[in-house]
Amino acid sequence: MASGAIAAVVAVLALGFVESLRRFYPTRETWRRLRRVRGRLAVRLMRERFESESNRKSPKRLAEILICLMIAWVASSSLLDKRWQEVVIDVLPYAFVTLALFRVPAAMGAIGQRMREYEESVGEDPDQPWRDDEPGDGGPAVIAL
């Protein structure tokens, strides 16, 4: 019973972590620090990865599989020599993990949108293609000539 309670607490912490990322990451100061240390291109690529991950279906599919496993676990409670209420209590941590998995794509999308707004606030166009190798900008194509 104690290990189930600890697992439930850890699962709630995982859900809280995903939700706090969605609401607060990155702050404007963190975003500026990332741009200063890593460069504009790295931060832009990071934003694009967040946006592309928000469209993936794998976290939702994993959550659906986990729901099916939880239903099967509760349905097999008579084979486990437990009452169904006890099995539901055992399954509770997995319910929180399932919620966290369902929230991951929305969290990634919110992070990408926040970074897009920060780029717009400094006067950059987030939809403009990033080109380092265009002639005339002092990039590698100019050096190669």
C-alpha cells in the first residue's frame, strides 16, 4: 500500500511537471539567456522542434494503450484475488501518468507558441525561412568563393 501511495505521488508530480512547463517555460529572461548563450539559430530550431512535437500522435497513442491496460487490470481483479476497489487504487498512479501523456502535446504547442511570441516581440518574423548560406550575408558560401 505504501509503494502505491509513493507511486501516486510521483505520478502527480509528473503531471504537475508537464503542466508547469506548459504554463511557465520559457520565461522571457530564460529565452533571452538561451539566445545569448546558444545563438538565435539554436533557439529557433528548438522552437521548431517543440512545434513539430506538438503535432505527434505517439503520446496520445501511448496513453490510449495505458488506458486499455488499466481497464484489463481492473477487469481481471477476480483473478488477482483482490476486490475491484483495491485494484482501482493500485491503478491510480497510471491514471495520472495517462493524464500527463495526454497533456504533453498541448504543453509542447504552448511552449512553441510562447517562443514564437517572444521572437515577434523582438522584431523577427518566425515564419520566414532561416538561411545562413545565402550569398551576400557573409556566410559559408561567400567564404567558399
